[in-house]
Amino acid sequence: MDWDQATHGLPAALGIGLLIGAVRERQHGNAASAQAGVRTHALLALMGAVALALGQAAFLVALLAAALLAWSSYRVTARDDPGLTGEVALLVTVLLGGLALEEQELAAALGVVVAILLWAKAPLARLSREVISDQEMRDALLLAACALVVLPLLPETAIDPWGVLVPARLWRIVVLVMGVGMLGHIALRAVGARRGLPVAGFFSGFASSTAAVAGFGRGSRVSAALVGPSASAALLANLASLLLFAAVIGTTSPALLRASAWPLLAASLLLLAFSLLGLRQVKEETLPPTSAANAFRLGHALMIALVIAVVLLVSEGLRQLFGQAGALAGATIAALGELHAAAASIASLAASGGLELATARWGVVTLLASASLAKSILAFASGGPRYGAAVSAGLAAMVVGAAATTWLVPG
């Protein structure tokens, strides 16, 4: 071990031990039984660093000694404190002390993470036992399985003769829809329904902006005072859907997302501006009845993937028969019912070279116009003339802004 390594590694190890020990001291300083505190953890961290400097054999002996110390401590405190957190923290401190000798930055970062985990005992226990429901835990495990187990097993090559159906790419869309649904659900639960229509509208848009337009339209019929706020909530739902729309395009074709960045930004700003007009009429935080039992619906995500696959095949068939105009026509029709599936088809064709980038940019605008037409009709049907007019105005401004920016700003 050279002098430079020692002057950086040993102070880092000492700091890690002092930090972890301080947290343990504050948590168990008044405990009846003895607990390892500041001095113990600082010495263990230094022991780990010095032992590693002496060689791997010495470090293994030090780690074994710390394990024996932890075992002895557990035998003394098991009756009053049957948990193993303190004993595991002793071993982690030794390991981080050794790591600090080689990788000071990584060891320091991990030391902070360990200290936070030790300090957050009560909040984490409350989160896992009281805040998170069984359904939300199942949803989180399902999302993790889809992202970490299923996705790596899927092939990255097309399975159809035309080269448009890539299983891994389709499944990424499923994971993306589920993930944003989970994030929206968590945020809505954290903020609470009392924050009002804006929060509920924005986060419900990640699941289904079409359903949000219909739901808030029905809610606006309860009171005339809710028409403006309900329309704003519906537009915020479409803003969230537009963000997901951009994410789907970026996942499938990063080049198309870069080319369409300014039109999508203009559309988002105009949607936000029109939604703020209705929020000025909010006098009390009243929400229509909503259900938040599930963070996301797996069936909905799988249906989107299925529709995407069908749209990709249909668009490719139309492209081969009628060229680029046929592919755009197929995606536009699909956007009347499912915007994100149509976005995936346009982006996939752009990524594979089936559509020129300039044509695909106008295809993005066309998809927004098609989806806005369907949602405007739904707004009039569900919420009446005032609600329908407010929602339609915001959606029309979004389309006009995207079209004007596409025309004025080259891709």
C-alpha cells in the first residue's frame, strides 16, 4: 500500500464508520442492552481497511472476527432485540472499510446508503406494512418480473418475414405502460385526492387519457362549477398521455423523437396553457369518484402490445401495397382507438427505414390529430357542450401547435 492510497483510504474508512456508528448510536443510545455505536463501527471500518492493506488473508481473518463479534452480540441482545440489523451492520462496516482502501468514492456512497437505510427503520416499516397495500405489492412484483425476468429472455431480432415484430421491443412498450402507471399511482397516493382534479387528471392520463376524458366528462355533469376544472383535468390527462406518446416514440426510434422534439414540446406547452385556464375556476378541491385499487392493468398493457403488433403488420402490408401513404393511413386509423400503438408503428417504420424521417414527423402530427378528433367527440358525448368545447379547444391547439412547429422548424 502506497502513502497516497493510505491518506485517501483510511480517512474515508474512518468517516464511513463514524457515520454508520452515529446512526446506530442515536437509534439505540438509551437501550438497556449494549449496542455497537460510534466507536465500535469506526474501529471496525479502520480494521477492514488496515486488514486489506496487509493482504487478503488478513482481511478474511478480520471479517471472521467481526462475524464472531456479531454472533456474540446477537446472543446477548436476542431476547430484547431479535432483529439482525445491528449485527449485519457490523459486517457491512468492515467490508466498506476494506473497499474504501481501493474505491473511496464507491465506498463513501455505499456508506451513505447504509446509513440512510439504518436511519429510515420506522418510515420503511410503515411504508411496507401500512402504506403499501397487498395489491400494490403484487403489482410491484409483477412489474419487476416483467422488466427483470421476462424482458432479458426475449429476442432482439424480428420473428416475422417482414422484420417488423421484435418481441423485446414490443415487451418494452408493455413494461413502459406498466411502469408509468405504477409511478402515477404512487404519486397520486402520495399527494392524495385532496390535491384536487389537476393531480388526478394528470396521473390518470398515464393509464388512459381516453378513459380520463370520459370520466371527468361524467363528473362535470354533477355541478356547473366543475366544468372548467374537469376540462382542465382532462387536458392534463392528455398532457400525460402525450409524454407517454413521446416515450413510446423514443423507445422505438430515438431519431424520430429527436426530429419531433420541438413539435411535441409546442404541443405540450399549449395543452398546459389551456389546462391552466380552467384551473382558475377551482374554488374547492372536489374530485369525482375514482378507483385506485390497481396501479396498472396488465391486460391493458398486453392489449396495447397486441394492437401494436397488429398495427405494425397492417402498416407494413399497406406500405408494401401503397407505399408510405398506405403506412400512414393504417396508423392514422389505428390512432382513433389507440394512440400509443399507432405511435409505435410509425416509429418502428421510421427506425427500420420504411418511412422517411420527414414523412414520419408529419405522421406524428397526423396521429395527434386523429386521436384528438376521437377524444373531442367523446368529450361532447360525456360532458355536454361546455365541457366538450373546452376539451376540444385544448386538443385543437395542441394539434395546431405541433403542425405549425413541424412546418416551421426542420427536423
